[in-house]
Amino acid sequence: MPRTLSALSPLAALAALALASLAPGNAHAQPRLEASAEPGIVATGSAHYLFDTLNLSSTDGERRYRVLIARPRAAAPAQGYPVVYLLDGNAAIEALNEALLGELAAAAPPVLVAIGYDTPQRFDVVARAYDYTPPLAGETAQTDPLDPKRKNGGAADFLDFIEQRIKPEVAARVPVDAARQGLWGHSYGGLFVFYTLLTRPQAFTAYAAASPALWWRDGNLILDRGQDYARSLAGRHARLLVMRGGNEGRGARPDAPPGATPERIAQRSRATRALSPDALPALTARLGELPGVETAFQEVPGLDHGPMFPASIGPSLRWMSMPARP
């Protein structure tokens, strides 16, 4: 069943803590694309987690991935650890800190798998534009409607890659509970979360979409597929957390590169405004009405699209670590 902000006081408190942790003046900031200037948790080490790195290439050889596996130091339960997969892994790792890892370790700690790209940059905007966007029937050459230099349409292949390459590699290194697997993504990554839930809901049991780019291609591919969701999720149990910033939709979007022209920014603004402010909570509520599906929607006051990236990771990990409702 759906839950909203008023019924989510623990989650609201977590979001408030996430908001308080952000530096003043960053509520409208775009996520940084450049390499990190600060040593992260992997460099400093953790008393609660150990880190392994896995390097893989896409099936077509066009993209190279750096996958960080964070495994709890605590002994695995008999059924294995739960596991959460984080998209945009290079930047997602920066949002982790020792306090959060300690909190996770104190309960039923999940294995964290950050799927990033083999680049010093925090984001590979070209690779993610392909991997995270759904294929469109009848279109062979699919370009990003907001940047013709980027290709779209690789989500099905990328989901295959996760299922057939990354998950087996993780399971070979760490005992995992196949019945407790989660997926988190932001923006285009959040679009991929919804695509996965729509097309292969059996791939994960918990989903978290932060500021999902459902405005992509006017939102038709995700928002107008209610019957498809009902068929795909029939007889299944799934949990979905959807988050967005209270200031989203005002100003440039995070996919606008630094130095983007006013025309480019205006084009992106027009595309994002095509999505009604009520569309995202309404979709979340409709999905929560499906048998076996538990949903929650959280809007974080004062945050724009970019800052929702780090602010959403802690609440999402806590949400996916909670036991499912009976």
C-alpha cells in the first residue's frame, strides 16, 4: 500500500537529517561532474565494511565499468547478506560515510555494490545516457532528446549486463540473499529503476528512485503504462521508495553540462516541465494499490535535483534495509 510524507515520520526524519548534512547554499546546485578532490570512504577505510573493486567491459566493448563491492565485516547470516546495487557508482560512493555504514552494520547490513564507470570523473554522462534509458520500439538510431551527441536506448542491455555479469561476480565473492536485492538510482538512474520495475520486477525486491527522469520522452514510456505494471507485478512482492526535492523543476537540470548555452538550458527546462508536479506521487500511489506492492513517496523540502543525489542515498539504504510488510 502507498505511504506518503504524513505517514512516514521515520523516513521524514531521515530526509531531514540528509538535508541538514548539505552545505548551505547548495540546495540548487548541480552535481559535480569532475573527479573528487577529497579521499572517500574507500581510501580512508571503514571499521564496518571491506572494499573490493571489479573491472568489467560491456558486451559490445563500448563501455568500461568499475564496480565497487562493499561487504560487511560482520559474519554473513545463514541465508546470506541482503545486497543493494547503486547506479552512478563513482559518485554514489562519495555519499557514503562511516556513520552511515556503522548504522547499517548495526542492523542487518547489506552488501553495497556501486556500479560506476572506469573514469576519474564522478559521472560518465555519455555512458549513463545510453545505459539508463529504455529502448524505443521501431527506432534503431536513438539519440538523447536533450543532447543529440549522446545515444539512448541501452537499458535492456544494461539490465542484462547486471543480471548476467555483475550479479554472478558479486555472488562468487560474497554470500548474498537472492531474495533480498535492492536497486537505487537518481535522475536517469531513477528512470532505469522504474524501467526495471516495469519490465523485470523479479530482478530486485526493493527499488528506490530519486528524482527519476520520468519526463524523458514526455514521460509516455513510464507514466502511461499502468496496465503493463499490473501485469508485470501480478503475484509479486516489491517495495518502492520514490524521492524528489521540493525545489525541483526550477532552473537548469543536472544533465546540462557546465557552460551550457541558454538555448540548451531552455530546451531541458521545457522537457522537464512537461511532467505534471502530481505525476510522480500519483504514479507511486497507483503502484502502491497493486496487490503485494508497498510504496512510499518522500519530498525533501528545500532541495533541487542535483543535491537529491547524495541526500537520497542514506534514506534509500535505510528503506531497503527495513523488513518488508507482511
